[in-house]
Amino acid sequence: MRILAFGTYQAADHPRVRVLADGLRARGHRVAEANVPLGLSTRERVAMLGARSGAVQMAVRLVRSWSRLTGKALRARAAGRPDAVLVGYMGHFDVWLARLLFPRTTIVLDHLVFAATTAQDRGVGGTGLKQRLLRAIDAAALRIADVVVLDTDEHRDLVPERLRAKAVVVPVGATAQWYDAAQPVSPVDTTGGPLRVVFYGLFTPLQGAATIGAAIGLLRPEEPVHVTMIGSGQDLDVAQAAARGGARTEWIPWVTSEDLPALVAGHDVGIGILGTTPKAQKVVPNKVYQCAAAGLAVVTSDTAPQRRAFGDAVIGVPPGDAAALADTLRSLAADRSLLAGRRSAAAAAAERFRPAAAVGPLDERLRAVVR
């Protein structure tokens, strides 16, 4: 089957589309790509959609990107008409262009993000008219697509019932880069060094960065725990203030997507999310899949979708509970055989989410609907 990955997605920042494309290739499909990144973060996109002036700026950017994207798509079509077009992450508008360019082709929309709920979660979408507009944008994108890809059952349930038959749940997974970065795990750590803990992200409310900072603050500097915090975002200042005086912590503002897997794999424990927002109850974040693939023990919020995906292979703590996170890190620092077991369990569970395995439900759906 010929599949065209299409849109203004930014795979370096949001590798979900890379997992889908790589997985479909591994399952025998021919996957080409027509991609012109829009150059905006998720927060910037959602914030712009919620304001009149921002919507105009968004339209200007889209027109510029779409002119180039159209050329790439037409060249790809000349090489062989695709059987399906996969519209990547944040493709709420790209799906319109895909339908225009490929009117009789199966359009697959990776609807990893609902604009309305993401705006609420990040505090940038407001209420009333703005929320109605964002919900309308979500609904239109869902109607246009023939197949809608979601990441969890909870997100599938947000699709209007009349459109839910289009939905297929595909876990986020992790690219091969993360599995390749994994380091051998010794049954017992005899180095005597500190527990190496890492968190990376955009410091959004969903991620619970303030809770993670508070947990760091509850750990004493002399305890054998060293934390690396990578990234920046809206809750960075709050997290740093809460962490002050606690465990030894290095704050790194940015790491390239190429360098991130190896850096993360040099740690013992990866922190997932600890947020208490409604959206935080519906996701299994990239970093949980990625840290598990890289061979780290994973500590994350105890939520239904994360339990469903990983079971006991990751350590769950109550969302928003800084004391529980701090106590868990102390336990892992004190018992290195427990740590080794947790690392091995997470790595074993992550094997189910390699690209070829993760895209299984989408592959099955495409084979059923594409004629």
C-alpha cells in the first residue's frame, strides 16, 4: 500500500508521526512524505486560534506553508498516487488541504490533540466563544477524515458518537532511536553513585512540573539523588522555586531531539507526568514510552490509561503528590536491586510499543478500508 505522510507537523518536536510512518514501513507499506513544518509549538498554535489577531497570523503562516506543501504533495502523487494520506500531529487544518488535493483517497488524521481540551489544559483557550470555536475546529477535522487515530481509549471517547466508528486507538510508542540508546542494566549497581533521575518536557500543567519541583525540594541535598530537569515552559519558574534547597539538580534549558535519547539513557529513573488536569487523566505521554524504551525505571502518575498500557512495569504515584514522588525516589536510591528490577520491567513492557507493534491497529484498519 502507498501511504503519504502529509502536513505541517514538526516530527523533531513531536515524534508521533515518525512512529506511525516507521511502523507502517516496517509492516510492508511504502511511505513517502510531504512535510513543511509550520514552525509553531502546540501552545502557540492553540493560543493563536483563540484570538482574532492570532487566527490571522496562523492563516498567513498556513498559506505560506501550504504553497510549498502542495508542491511536495503533487510531486509525490506524480510518482504514484497514494492509497492513503496520513495527516500528522496538529493537522486540524492540514486535513482540509489533504482532502482538496486527494478527494478520492482515504484520509487518515492523527488526532493526538483536541484543540479545545488542550486550550483548557494549558490555560490559553478561555471559555465561551473561544471554546466553541475550538470545538468547531475539532469537529470539522473529525468529519473530513475517513480514519481518526487517537492515542488512548479516553481520547477516543471524546470523539462524537456519530463519528466514533472512524476512530482507532494507536499508542504513542517510541522511535527506534530510544531503544538503540538503552544501556545494559546490571542486576545490582555497585558504583556507589547517586540515583540519577531525569525529567524533560515543556513544563505544562499536564506534566505536573510544579509537583516534580516540590518533590525535589522535599529531598535533602545530602541524599543520594541527583536530578536533571530538561526543558522550559510556563511552569518552569514555579518548579525551580519549589525545588530550591532540595536534592542536587541540574537545569538544562534545551537539548536537541537527536541528542536527547542518549542523554536520557544515561540516567536510572525517568519521571513521566504528575499533573492533575483533566487531560492528564487521559494520556500516556511520550516520555513514559521513551524512558521505558531507553531502559529507565519510570515513575509517573497512577492513572487509568497509564495502568492499562504498562501495568506494574512502571511505578505509579498519586497525581499531584510530591511527597509520594520523593518517597519513591528515596526507595529506589536505597535499594539498587529494586531499581534494576524496575528498569528491566519497564524495558520489557516497552517492547510492545516499538513502531511496528504500535501501529498494528492502524494497519488492520487501513487494510480493511482501503480498496
